[in-house]
Amino acid sequence: MDEQMIEVKNDTDIIRVRRIVREMAVEIGFGELDQTRIITAISELTRNIIVHASSGKVLIKEVQKTGKRGIEITCADEGPGIVDIELALKDGYTTSGGLGIGMTGARRLMDEFKVESVVGSGTTVIVKKWMK
Amino acid sequence: MVEQRSITRELVLLFEEHEKELIDLWMTKMKQLKLIKGLSDDEREQEFRNIYRASLSAFKTGDYSEVENYTSKIAKRGALQGIPVDEILLSFLKLRDVRLRKLFITYQGDLAKLLEALDCFEKVSNRIFSIFVLALIREREETIHEQQRALLELSTPVLQLRDEALVVPLIGVIDSERASRIVEELLQRIVETQASVVVMDMTGVPIIDTAVANHILKTVQASKLLGAETILTGISPANAQTIVTLGIDLSMIRTRSTLREGIKLMHTMLGLEIRRRDE
């Protein structure tokens, strides 16, 4: 159970992703606050997939760095891509009518955040959280 | 190819000719195994003859639509009458066994012919089996879907606590569909009851992300337009910190840590004072 891939295409899948992320976060040993942070961040990123690309994949795995344990989650879609990543990462910027803070919020909730996007072929967001 | 077709014809003839014998044998086996006890003997015989003929039509014409229609009918009936899925599948497999044995008996002297017959028989029979399984799965999915819908309706209670106050205990995951139901139901009840205070309790909501927060904000705003103030209660400490980190601004909403504190505030807002009688 150190790597799981989930196809997402609707709200029910978000719930499934959350459950699996929670299980893995608990197994790694994250406390309640960090669990909530990780799950909330993943909730945002998974919803982004569904809202902007209608479907995609979420890969959840345990990672290690200099003796520290952590969780890495990759959210990938083949949607329209992000035209201006700088702008997309600004608080309050939205193209979907949401609050416009999901992406930046997710970045603040996690320790590492990387986004790659090619217009017309998709977006991949990789986030990590390390045990303190 | 011509040979294949002729062996198919031969099989069809064989099964047609021995229909009564094979169905009787099938029924006897089923009785021994105590399968499909729910039906009477007559019903069972009728049912079995239908299955027998539907599957034979697939052999005869290579067209599986009759089998598809029939299996989905059986799956529905099975679900309605509570016939276990394994019994339905085992019954079908029993028919296959009965026919297989007939093939072995008929072609026992000619191995080449037997193998040819088996090739033809297995192909059709396996296809029918997979159609059967798919029909049963589809029926299950339909049931699950129905239950989800039922759950959705159950899970959005709006309770009247006092003449002018409503309580909405939110439980579980709030997705868009549930959120819009909650808003709809709540606004309707506010109008019906002329409520001026709504206590919305989030104790049972595990995660508050921006989508949930957005729904809450909209609900609060809409309620306000109808003259009701909202008190939000039961946000867990972990969620509170996460909301702040996310950058969601809920400061325009009255909040209390617990439902109990929320009810107290509600009383104050309604101008009520709750005391023990002997005080």
C-alpha cells in the first residue's frame, strides 16, 4: 500500500481519493492537523481536475528523504492546460466561478509544490508533505 | 468456415430435438442442488424453457440480443425476489453442464467431431455467460445508484428548534449536489417558518475545502436576503487552521465552537433568556 493510482471523473471519486490519502497519511504517521491539511489540499487539486479537465489521474505514494517519511501526490490531467501559471497561482484568480484560492491554498498547505502545464495537452501538479 | 457452420447447425438440431430430455435433466439437477427455491415447479419449468430457447437462438442466429433482453429481465426479477446472484449463475452453468454432457455422449465415438463441437459450443456458451454476468452487475449498479439517491434525500435535514430558529446539522461530505439541495431546502424552510436565526453545525463535516466554504458562504448570503442570520458551529481545530492557511475568509459569519454555544447565541439573538425555574 505504498503507491496507489486513482482515476477521477466525478465528485464520488474525490471522496475516494480523500479516503485513500487519509489512510496513507495515517499509516505514515501524520497527526490530525497535517492529515486535514493534506486531504484539503488534495481535495482542491482533485476538484480542479474535474472542473477544468473533466477527468484525470491521481497518484499517491509514500516517499523518503534523508530519513524523513513523507507523502507525494501527483494530480495529472489532459485538460486545456494553464495559460499563465503565475496568474493561476494568485489568490482570488478564478476561471470557474470558485473562490480562486484552491491552487494557492493547496500550495500553502503542503511543503513542496510543483506545477507543469502545457496549453492544449494538460496539467500536472506534484505536491509533497514531510513528517516533522 | 462452411464446416463451422454445419457443426453449429448440427448442435442446434441436437439441442432442439432433445429439448424436453435436457430440460428435465436440468430441472432434476437443480432440485438436487436446491437452487432457485423461490419459484414454483411450473414457474421454474416455464422460466427454464425460456432460458433454454433464448440461448439456443444465440447458437442458431449468432444474434445475442434475445439473450441480452432475457438476462436483464432475469437480473431484475432476481433482485426483486431476492434470488441470490450465485444461484442464478450456478443455474445457468448447470444448463451448460447438461448440454456439454450431451455433446460428449453424442460424439463419444468421434474425437475430431467432438473437439469441433466443443469449439463451437464453448464460444457461444462463454459469450452468453459473460452477458449474464454483465446483466447482473448492471442490476447491482442500478440498486447502488438508487440507494445513493435515497441517501442524498435523507441526509439534509433542516430542523425547527424554536418558532423563529432552524438547525441544520451537516454530516459527511458536502458535494455540489448535496450543497444545492441543502440551500434549496433551507431557504424554503426559512420562508415557511419565518425563521430569523439559522444554526448550521459542521461537527460531522470532516473536510472544509474551498468548495464547501463557497457553498456555505452562498447559503449564508441567501439566508440573509430572506431575513435569517446564520450561526456556524462545530468547526474542528484542524479545520479552523486549515481554513486560515487556505485563505478562506469566513469572518463575516457568526461562529461558535460548539453547537451548544451556538444555541446560546441563538437565544440571545432572539431575545430569550433560559433559566432554571428555581433560580
